[in-house]
Amino acid sequence: MTTSSLTSVLVWLPVAAAIVIWILPLSRYAIGSLAVLVSLAEVGIWIEQAARFDFSKHGLQFSEDAPWIKDLHVSYHVGEYGFSLWLVGLTVVAMAACIGYGFWVGRDRPRAYFGLMLMLTGATVGVFVAQDLLLFYAFFEAMLVPLYVLIGVWGGAGRIGATVKLLIYTMAGSLLMLAAIIVYGLRVHTFDLVTGPVSASRWLFLGFMVAFAIKAPLFPFHGWLPDSYREAPPEVTAVLSGVIAKAGTYGMLRIALTQFPDPSSYYRTVVLALGAAALVYGSLLAFRAPDFRGVVAYSSMAQSGLITIGLFSGTNLGFDGAVLQMVAHGLVSTALFLVAGTIERRTTTGEFALLGGMAKGRPALATVLMTLGVISLAVPGSAAFAGEFLILAGAFQRAWWWAAIGAGAIVLAAMYMLRLISAVLHEARGPRVSDAALDLRPGELALVVPLVGVLLLLSAWPAGISHHSFANDDPTTAVTDQFR
Amino acid sequence: MIGAIHTPHVDWFSLSTILVLLGGSFLALLSAVLVPQSLRRTVSFLVAASATTGGLVTSIWLYVDSASGHRVVADAFYRDRWTALAQAILCATTLATALVGAEQIREHEPEFFALLLASAAGMTFFVGAANLMTMFLSLEWFSIALYVLCAIEYEKEGSLEAGLKYLVVGSFGSAALLFGSALVYGATSRIGFQEIAAAAGRHDLLLVLGLAMIVAGLSFKSSAAPFHMWTPDVYQGAPTTVTAFMSSATKVAAFALTVRILRTAFPQETHLWSWALAGIAVASLLIGNFAALVQRDVKRLLAYSSISHAGFILIGVASGTALGGRAVMYYLIPYSAMAFGSFAIVAARERELGEPVTMDNLAGFGWERPFLGVALWFFMFGFAGLPLGGGFVGKFYVLAAAYDHGWTWLVVVGVLATLVSLYYYLGVVRAIYMRGPALAVAGGSPPRDALTHVAVGAALVVSVASLFAVSPLITLAKHAASALPF
């Protein structure tokens, strides 16, 4: 096995493990342990990749290229750039935490549950490493299949409606993307992202962009978000907001901006405006949301808007900041949703009206939530601050008012996060918070603390990502050169 | 003295698939009278299984051995790879039907297998038909067998009704085909497909009218809108095993011949029939998908889904290009596997419940029968074009063929139709996994259904493997399509 096949291993190992879980008659405990072990193995493989990654080199690394549909020049082409390496890292780390959470809470029907979680891991990694448009589309859609069942079976009371909304919304976008892919690929006689030429078609750009805007989500396309984030099991919501939403912003960077430079600059103002709308509107909704998950859900939407602003500012700082923020926010929101899950397990609710005063006697919970909240509201020195600062600086270079809107929204972020912290941890004790509600257990800490640890590490050294995402740390040139 | 009748030279090998199936049919029918009652089911099943396996072997052999396609038996039948590949798919679905039928058909088993094999023999002849005469004869041949198959559980009102309905509407389709053939013959005084193309004058009204009626007649068989009215009723009423066979094999036969006759006999009228078929495709996509949204009976839902898939396949036919031809052939492989598999699963559920399967009594099925549930989950997502199986690549291919033909609007229509279809396919998945069982299954454990599991497993393997092994399958389809004059 050569190192270049590591990427394929990252994609297919969890899928293979899912099939093993479905076929072998293992015990409940064995299934959970196997799933956790495989997800940890994924992290290990990723660390191996990161250690071998040459950040100064141009072009694709760990790449594999094999024909898939020869006839129409579709290939199984996978590989990683600096920024995809970080997003894959985010995926495997977040999935390991979420699968661990599923094991910890002892989800019923474990064979189906862990198999689907592993399948989701493989598909999500696939999205970030696919270098062929049809392959990208296949993984992009394949994420939905396990998600649909995960939410529909293990979700809350309103889960059925939530799944329908999620699927119809996202499929509406991605089917338009399929049409765009077919037109693009047949027009230029290749579906390969690396060798494919740039296109000047505005229609094709819109076909891709709508799909990514729904996935992210940006302002008018967020109808699916509140239901799905509230009704899904907490660890699935964590994946959804932490990792899968990033597939939308990743697509903007890897496909929309790279393959469609002219349409991107033509629609730049529109997209920036949508991003700003998502940022401001999302922040306002987060401030008004009556429950824990609602706040984090809408703040995810706001952060997607901010990341979009960074990407479409088209500046070096904006690109660097966007990649850093994708990873930082992915980790923060994964951890926050897991904490939301632990709180719901103790109080059966996430409603602020019924919560409060949980800090007393629960130091671990208070510390974890406080740390996450502080990082999330971008206190100077945190990873999120570094990301947001870079994005705003990049946006400022584009035009000062984008930065002004962004800075205003960050004030809102402070407001909603502090509101969340005080409503859960402080204030008078809520009616659903009993004395019997325990502090975070060691098992739960083992899931959340590593995420917090990584975030603190990134806070200490944000340049680890922001200076190691694009060849020669020159994103605009890399994007113009289509990362070649 | 009566002059010696000049019998044409017969290339028996080229007919071997048909003869093997026909021989099997004959033996199965004999077993109804010669074999003691207790052994009839086993014997006739074994006959059917070996005949279809034999047919599979000979059709593969023919595929390998017919690189240069030509006509045989007084130019009445094509021996080429298009015929052979279609025959192989037909034999595989017939074999799967035999497996399911052995468990799900509880009476008249030898007759069932005999008719099944006779119908399959007719279809394998139909796909190779080289003139209007053999086309019509083989169409009637397999249709008549199907009419009886639909009504084989004649004690049940639904089955009898389905048989009668199919007979009446199907005869109408056959009549249209026959009348169209007569008009085409009148216009060209030729019956061979190739000769018609050579003799046809441009803008011959008679010929165009004949072409239109032939297209209509074939669309009845492939259940494309607006010639689909019989489909939901017949699919619902017929024994589910027969429905599984019809939804997969009949479509394969009808589309294989449609592509052949249009390309071979009417190349000059391409501009006409490609627009006509594009219209039929759009109508099928609209009617199939929107009508499926409101169905509660799972067999009816799958019937409308099969109409919408006829629309997708017709997109490939309508494009009239070599790309479209191999898109159709490729599409038929995962489609027939998924259609067959999903009806087979419905058959298993029906036997377990003893009543028609609806969205309500499907509740909890996925957890009760894990393997069949997972298979149904795969088939539904595969139908919807999510990348869990070859259905995804099939849709991609036909849409690519439409774009290649310059019909970007048809790509958009196809994509929107897929979006609509998602709702009801997801509805089935929702029913089997996300709703608690609404009613307790009447006592005892469900039937073992070992052979049905084998057939469904094979369908699952085909539908998933066709996603990964696209290139080899496309190469097969490409070689098959190269036999046609694209």
C-alpha cells in the first residue's frame, strides 16, 4: 500500500466497517466498540497523512485516479489539498466524538445506528477529497442517505417532517447541481476538477451555487435548518452543523470560485449580500431562539454566512480566514451540540425557560460550556477570533462596509452566546433542573474535552491552519491557478 | 406436382435461447399431467430454473459469438449483440421470477412456470425481431402468455380483473401496432426493418402515420404515458410475482425493440420520432411521478414509479444517438433488478400479511425483516437516483444523452421529475423504518422465503454492483448498441 491510497482508505474503511457491522452477528457492545475503534483509526490515518503532507507543494497530494465511467470521462479521482486536509481532519475528529457519544448514550438498534454513522463518515470524507465532479456529487448525495434514516429513526417527535424538509430542500439544490455537472462535463469532455478548464457560464455557476447555499445554509435557503437541527439526535445535529454544512462552503471554494472565476466575480456582490444576510439574520434569530439547540443552529447559519463572506471577498486574508473558521466553527458547534445533548439527557429539555443554574455543583459542565461559549463568541485569542478577524480583514480589503456588517454581527454573537451561557448555567435554577442531575461524567468529558483541547491548540497557533491551507500560503493565486 | 417448399436455412444456434426456454415451457406443462401432485411444484420449478439458466448461458455465448451482427432465418431474426444482451437480461429476470414464484405462487405451479417460460421465450424472440411480421407474432406470443399469467389466481377477483383489463387494453395496443405495420407495409411494400428504411420516401404521410401507430403500440407495452392506463390496475391486481416479472422483463423487451425498430426502419424520420418520444417521456415523467405521490397501495405506487422510469428510459431512446442507445441498455440492467427486487419484497410481505400491502401495513417491516428491509431501502434510494446503486448512473447517462442531443430543457425536466419522485420513494423508507407497526402480524413467525431472499439478494447485488462496475457494463452495452445503425 502506497501513501497515496491513504485517502481511499479514509473513505472506504468506515464503509467496509459498516458492512461488517451489518453482516456479522455481533453483540451490542462489540458493535459500538468496533465503530468507535474504526472512527479512532480514521483519526490515526489522518494524523499520518497530516504528518506526511508537504504544505509547500503545489497541486494534489495523496491522489489516486482510476477510470469509473470511461465512456464519459468520469473517473474515481481523489486527493487532498491543504485545505481539504483540514476539513477531512475536522470530519474524522468530529465523527469520532459523535460516534463515541452514540456509544455512550447506548442508542437502540445499534447495528443500524453505527453502520449508518460509519457510512456517513465515509461519504463526508469523500466529499472533501473527491476531485471529479460526478464523484463529488455522488458523495454529496450519499451523505443524505444515512442522514435521512438517522434523523428519521432516532430523532425527536417532529422528526418525520424534519427529514422530509431536509431531503427536499437539499435535493432540490443538488439536482440542479447535477444538471449543471452534466452540462459542464459534456461541454468540456471531462468531469475532472483538476484538469477541467474554467467555465464562464453564469447558469452553471448558479446551478452549483444554489446547492452549496442550501447546504451551508445561506439566508433565503435555510428553511430546513431549524427543524432538522432540533429534531435530529444531538450527535447527528453536531455532525450536520459541524461537518456537513461545511460541505457547502467547501464546494464554494473548490468548485464555484475555482472553476467559475468570471461568474464568481459577476455575482460577488449578490453572494456577499446573501452571506451578510445569513450572518445578521442568523445572529438575530439566534438571539431570539428559545432553546439551546436553536441558538447554536442559527449561529451555525450566521457562521456559514461569515465563511461565505471570507471566501467571496476573494482576498488572501479572506480565504485563509474562511478555512480556519470552517475548522474552528466545525469543532465548536460539534462540541456545543454534544453538550446540548448531555444537558437534554439530564433535564429532558433544551428550553431556556426550563433551564438555569446548572453551574452550581457541576464544575466540569460549567467549565466546558463556558470555554466553548467564549471561543464561539470570538474572544480575542481564540481560534474563532483568529478566523473571524482574518475574514473581516479580507472583507475590508474588498469594501469597508462588508467588514462593518461583519463586525456588527460579531457583537450579536457575543450577545447570543452570553445569553445561552447565562440561561443554562446561571440565573435561577430552572424547574427541570433537579439536584440529581449529575455533572458531566468521565465518559462525556472524554468526548468533549479532546474537541476543546484541539480548539485551544488552534487558539494558540491558528497559523497552523491559516498558513498551511494553500500552496505557498498564497490563496488567491492558488484559486486562480485552480490549485494546480 | 407441388413444387418443393424452399425452407430457409436455419441458424439453430442463433435461436438457442428461445428454444431452450420454449422446451422448458413444454416440459413444465407436461409435468402438470405426468408428475405426481406432490412433486409438481419441485419438478416444474427445477425445469424453469434450469431452462432459464440454460437460456442465460446460450445468450451469453451468443453475445460472445456474434461480434458481427447479421440476420438469420430468411432475414427474419437478428443475431447480434443487442439481441443477445437483451436476452441475457430477460433470462436473468425470468430466473429470478422463477425463484420467487416457487415460493409465492401457491397453486397451478406447473402452469405458472410453463406460461412464464413461454412468455420469456416470446420476449427473447421479440427483441431480435427483424421484420414487422416476426415483431407482431412474438409480441402476441409473450402478451398472451402474460394475460393468462395475470389471471392465474383466477379465484381472486383482482387477478381475474387484471387479466381481463390487460387483455382488453393490451389487444388495443397490439391492434395499433398491427395497423401501423400494415400502413408501413402499404407505404413501402416491405416488411424487413432494413428494407423499410431503404424503400421509404421522404414525407410519406402513410409511413408517418404507420410509424406513429407503431410507437403507440410499443408504448402500451412499455407502459409510457399516455398509454399507461392499464398499468396501475394490472400491476395491482396481478399476482405480485407476475407483476415483478412484467415490470422488469416486459420493459426490457419493449425498449430493446423500440430502439431497434426506430433506428433500423425509420432513420429518415428521426426528427419526428425523437420529438414524439421526448413528448411521451415528459408525459410519463409527469403522470408517473405526480400520480405516485398520492398512492397508498405499494403495488400501485411502484406501478406509477415504473411509468416514470419508462419516461427516463425514453429520454435515452428519444435522443436517437449511440450514447442514448447504450444509456438505455445500461439503464435497463439496474432498473430491472430494482423493479424486480422491490416487487419481490412486496410479494413476501403480502404473503406474510395475507392482504394487499399498503403504506400503513408496511410499517415496521424494515425492523421485522432486516434483510428485505435493507434491500427495499436500497431499491427506493436507487430508484430515486441517489448514489446507492446503478440507478444513479443510469439517470446520469440518459440525461447526458439528452444534453448530447442538445436538449438541455429535457435534462432540467428529468432533474425536476427526480425531485418529485423523491417524496414517495422516501415515503416507503419512512414507512418501513420510521413508523411503529400499526397492526400486529397475525400469529407465528413469517414464512422463511429462502428463495425469495436469494432472488432479492441477487437483485441487490446487481443494482449496487452496477454503480461500481459501470465501465464493464457500458462496454457491454456499447458493443450491443454498435449492432444498431447509429
